[in-house]
Amino acid sequence: MPIIKTSNHDIFYVDEGDGFPIFLIHGLAGDHKAWLNQIEYFKNNYRVIAVDNPGSGKSSSVSQPCTTKDLANTMLEVMESLSIDKAHIVGRSLGGFIGQQMVNIKPEFVKSLVISASAAKVDPIGTQILKNMKEILEWRDNWTDWARHSNHLFFSPDFFNNNPDIIKTVEAIVGDENRSKESYLNLNDTALAHDFRDSLGTITCPTLIMAGLLDPICSIQCAYEMKDNIPGSELVVFDKSSHFLLVEEYEKAIKTLDDWFNKN
């Protein structure tokens, strides 16, 4: 099992394909399997690395509070261990928070930054949702109930209503009882504490923002805030999507990423 021992965590990763590296960082509720479709698509032309974040999948747990800067340093250690000195960094949700910090710490490691369904800081509605999700897990103390109460927030009403099989599959994934509750609670606090607003202007690498118009967790207002404050950044809005835009509008998302990597 491929594991990299960093200063604070043991990190599981997958590494497929050859070419310029793409480094994929998932969100709060997932693990590297959130990127399986993207790995399969891009591995023919790129070297694609996807990690299990600390506290997720097969990586070690997060047993105490940490910051997105701490997580960014872990990801940079993974890159160095894999002899990657520059890559396209793609972060979804919490992964987008981490990507922002990676650019801030070691900008020379980042060829371009893609921030998907993310924010410089979650706004009041996103804050309330994350707090509610945390309380559900504390109250019910099982992932099955957490998934049942949370799953509808990841998708637009149209997608949720018309794709019951996909919804059921995602609910089973995020409701996996093997997930570390302690890690999630700590990382939920990490997400709530993230505030990169004052540093957005320091991001000078090419930056793509992908946002779901209907996303209540990382709202379209958060996306426009990043677009207005990251010099030269580009924003692509997914009009039919919520937080899981990479699933809801898969073909548009893949084309957006493909075009972005080709251009940069």
C-alpha cells in the first residue's frame, strides 16, 4: 500500500500516468476515490496523483485540531517525497482551502491552481451548514444518519430528484461507518476556521475557480469574492449544479479542466 510518512501524518496516495503532474485534493466528506473519473480521464496525458487527506480513507487520523496551513504543509511534503517540484493543484471544497495555503507557502510548487466548490472563507449559510453537519454526527454518532441528513445538500434539486441511483451510491460512500468520526469533527472545525480573504491578492499563479450556482455550502457569492480578489483569475459557473458539480455536470467539468491544463 503506497504510504508517505510526513511530519504529522501517514498519507495514502495513488499515482498514475506520465507527463506533467496534476495533484488532486478532495473535500471534507470524501477520499481519493472522489477523483476516480478524473484520474481515469487524465492519466493518458498527465501524471495524476490523488491523496487521501489526513483523517480520510487510508491515511492516518486527525486526533487534534489543525489548520489548513498544517494540511498544506503535509501536501507539500507529499509532493517533495514524490519528487514533484511543480504541479497543477486541483482542490475541491476543503481541498480548495488547502490549495490556497499551498500557493501561499511555496508558490514555486504550483503551476496553476484550480479551486472547485470552495471559498476563501465559508459565508454565514455555509458556516451554519457545516455546524449542523457536525452536530448531526455528534448527536447521532453514526455515519448512516449523517449521510441521510446531509446528502441532499451536495446536489441540486433537479439532480437529486432525477438520479436516485447516484444519490443512493453517494450516500453509501459518505455513510461508510469505517470513517473516523474524530477526524471529521476536527476537520470540520478546520474548514470553519479557514480564512484566506486577506491573502487572495498574493496568489499570482494562473487560477481557475469552478463554482456551482446552487451550492449552499460554498456559495456563488464566495466564488465571486475569490474572482474579484485573485489577480487574473477565471471563473466558470455551473448553472445546474450544487456542491458536487464535478458529478452533476461531469462532461462540462472535464472539458473545463482539460482546456485549463492545455492552456497552462
